[in-house]
Amino acid sequence: MRILLVLCVLWTFDSSAQQTNFTSTSPNSLKVKGNRGGILSLGMRSTLSTFNGHHNESNGFGVGGQFRLQFSDRVNSDWFFDYIQSDVGDFATRTDYHIGWSVLYYPLKNTQPLVQPYILAGHCFDRTFMVENGNRSNSITRWSSAAQAGLGVHFNITERFDISVVSQYMLHLGNEIGAHEHDGHVEFHEVSGSSMEGHLLFHVGLNYKIADLW
């Protein structure tokens, strides 16, 4: 929350110092060295995760953070961490931790339009933790990796600040875990070699460009 507050303050300050056409020459404007390669951004995001692996799992909600490092006018990278929680029936809780990276490709020639769509693809490592609500000692953990791909759009509010909306499908490469309640007892299970499990993720993020590194 503190980082989110800082980003909002930076956006408010930046908005008062710049014009929406990004032609401001104020001291607070971003100094770009040639092309867009080298631009470093920091941000936070909220996440909605729609699980499709098990019928008794609710949608997951969480928060995360990321930094971006742009390689060229059309290629950017996103390095992220997500913390997501969801309910398993009314008897257990699922927590997912994602840490990974994505490559962003901008199809438009304009280097920073007001609305900037992009295609993304990447990889992450995932830890899933399920625990019984009434008995914290009854739990199961899974480690896996995942591949993801999707679409997104930056809304470049100012030269430095953007709001990003992303939809991506994440496909886990590993064992499946689940939970069910039987005769009043919560039982967890892991199935090796099962079909690959995935879920659809939606992100809304706030990002602030710190500097152009090269």
C-alpha cells in the first residue's frame, strides 16, 4: 500500500508538470537518450485469477509488483511477483505465489501513444499452498513452473506514468493438487503426470518511469 501511495503521489506531481502530448521540457520530464531502450519503470498491480482446474475453487484475488526494463522502441520486459488467495469450498484456502518475467512487444510504430497495446509471453515459477481453514497443520504445497501469454494495453497518462491492463493465460507445467471434504475431514491430494493445469489472469497496474539507463 505504501508503494501504491508513493506512485499516486508521483503521478499527481507528474501530471501537474507535464502536458498530455508529452512535449514538456520541465525538469520533471523524462530524459530519453535516443530510442526507448533502457527505460526503467517501477509499479504495483492488482490481480484477478480465474481458476479452471477444480470446480470447488473460487476466483483468486491478490496484489503484486513489477519493474520493467525496455530493450528497444518495440520490445519491453516485465519482471513481476504476485500473491493470490482463493477459497476451496468453505473448508480450505489456496495461496499462489508467482515470480517471473514476460517479454512485451508493441505492434504500433508510435513509441508512446496515449493508448499503447502490446502482446506478451513469458515464464514464471509458482508455489501453491493449500491449508485447511480449521486446522493449519493440515496442508499441501506444490512447486511448479508456468508459461504465459496474453494481451495488454498501456494508458500513458503522462510521459512517466501509465495505467496498464493485462489479460493472460498461465499454463502450469507440473503436478496437480486439490482438496475435498469427506465425512467432515479435509483431504488434500496430488496427482503426478496429470493434465496441465492453467488459469486466466487479469491485472490492473500503476507504473512510473524512473530513468533511461542507456
